[in-house]
Amino acid sequence: MGSADQQWTKKTFTLNTGAKIPAVGLGTWQSGPNEVRKAVKAALDAGYRHIDTALAYGNEAEVGLGIKDSGVPREEIWITTKLDNPWHKRVQEGIDSSLNSLQTDYVDLYLMHWPSSTDPDDLKKHLPDWDFIKTWAEMQKLPESGRVKNIGVSNFAIRNLEKLLNDPSCKTTPAVNQVELHPNNPSPKLVDYCKEKGIHCTAYSCLGSTNSPLAKDQTLQKIADNKGKTTAQILLLWGLQRDTSVIPKSVTASRIESNWQLDGASLTDEEMEQLSSLPDRFKVCGDGWLPVKVFFGDDE
Ligand SMILES: NC(=O)c1ccc[n+]([C@@H]2O[C@H](COP(=O)([O-])OP(=O)(O)OC[C@H]3O[C@@H](n4cnc5c(N)ncnc54)[C@H](OP(=O)(O)O)[C@@H]3O)[C@@H](O)[C@H]2O)c1
């Protein structure tokens, strides 16, 4: 739980590798050309030290330019990027492509974006001779090269984590599972399962993403009004107080700044409970566009 003097912007979560991931980062999905470079620089200027991108976002090169523009030394920044689904058989090429675009020698965290080994020649097909277990076996080789400091997964439900962790080829427990988490998709079983296994959860779409239905939630609004905080800040505190890192995306300088104004604020147990028990449910990311099922129920 947070306390009134909590310095969220200085806070890190220690991963099962010993590495420390900054608790608040900048998301960049849907941050387009000519805006993401500025957004990354604005975030780093404001004090963020954690940037989340992915090969699939098509913006790693601009993210890299934003980092350069900021003048913040590389070693002070946590960079997460992700292996795209059609690259599962080409893990080495995937990371090389990302490092080349980002113009950096290493990333702090490399995630398997989805547990879906998609055929690069037909995105509707799963590769017949490959699955995420094999992808992970390849990813496990990356840290020794120094090009990747930590490896993890994303969009892994308990069922797939069990499959991975119980496979004899799995020598490295993922350091992170990056999943959709906000009060309308709180997934307490998944968060607890990850905690038990020593896997840190990063909350994506932590504000409810573009046109978030949470923006109209009256319970959230009331808590925000009482505290003199924005609803976005309350959602970030909710995520942080569940021990998940949060990666709010914005390309708007004023929002990038205000999403960072969290220090000294915290939610009471009662406020946490109110938000955790909102009745509405929605998910930003489904699995209908993938050749395999990834999500398995209301607590995925
Ligand atoms: N691993 C995965 O499969 C996966 C999936 C989804 C997302 N992610 C990661 O998680 C990050 C965050 O998720 P997300 O991009 O889906 O959504 P999000 O961070 O929950 O919400 C972003 C939306 O909220 C708006 N916003 C930001 N700050 C605001 C504020 N203070 N007040 C009002 N509106 C605000 C943004 O608008 P403006 O930009 O216009 O300001 C944007 O429309 C992504 O960017 C990505 O890095 C990962």
C-alpha cells in the first residue's frame, strides 16, 4: 500500500533477476509518426525513466530519436520492447531489428508480445511446427549476449504461464508479464498467480486506453474530486498500489506531465476496494485477430 510520502516517480519494482524496473513508464502504442519522438522527449524531460515500445508499433526508430533528443544518458533509461508474432522463429533477427531501430546496444526488457507464433506469410495462420515454448527457448539465450538484460512475456494467461513454466525447456522464469489491467479488467487471480511465481506484472491500457469508458465512471470521478487529482492519476495510483508498474500512453505534453504528478498521493484501502470492485467489465485487447486463442475467461 502507498503512504502519503510515497515517491512514486522514484519507485522501482525489483524483478526476479534483481533488476529494478521504474514503476511508472511512458506507453507508445498508437503514438504516431511525428508525435512519438516529441512525446518520448517530453516524458524524459519531465523525469520519466521508462519507455515502453514494440516492434509491432512501428515507432521504435522515433522512440530512439526521442531518447537521443532528451540527452538523458542511455544507462538511466529503462527501455522495454517486444518480439512481434510473425518473428517467433526469428528471435535473433527480431531483437537485432529492434536494437537497430532504437539505435541502442541493449534493451532492459524484451517481451514476447503475444503467445502466438504467427506465420509471417499468412497472418491468419499459426506456424504448424512452432509454438511459444520454442520461442521462449530462443529468448532464454538472449541475456548472455548482453543485448537484452531481462526477458519476459505479455498477454499470458494463467493457462499459458502454467504450460510454459512446466515445460522442461523452461530454465528462466519470465521476469515480467505485461497484461491489460485497469479497474474494469482487474484480473486478481492472474496478478496473484504472477506474484506467487515471482513474475512482476506491468499494467497496460492502465487508463483504459483510447476513449476509455473509465473516463465516465462516477465512482472514479468522485474519488478523483475528493483528492483533487485527475481520474488518470487515480487509475495510476490504483495500479501502483497493486504492485504493478504502469505505462500510461500520451502524446499530449500536458498529460505526460500530469500523469507524472503522483508523488505524495495514495489511495486508502477503501478507495482501492471501491475501484477493484467496480461492476463494469471491458477489455481493450482481444484475441479475435490472432490465429490462436490467448484469453480464457473473465480473469485472464
Ligand atoms: N503488451 C501489449 O499487448 C500491449 C497492449 C496495449 C498497450 N500496451 C502498452 O501499454 C501502453 C498503455 O496502454 P494504451 O496505450 O492502450 O492506453 P492508456 O495508456 O490506458 O490510455 C491512452 C489514452 O489515454 C489518453 N490519456 C493519457 N493521459 C491522459 C490524461 N491524463 N487524461 C485524459 N486522457 C489521457 C491518451 O490520449 P493522448 O495520447 O491523445 O494524450 C490515449 O488516448 C501502450 O501505449 C503500450 O505501450 C501493451
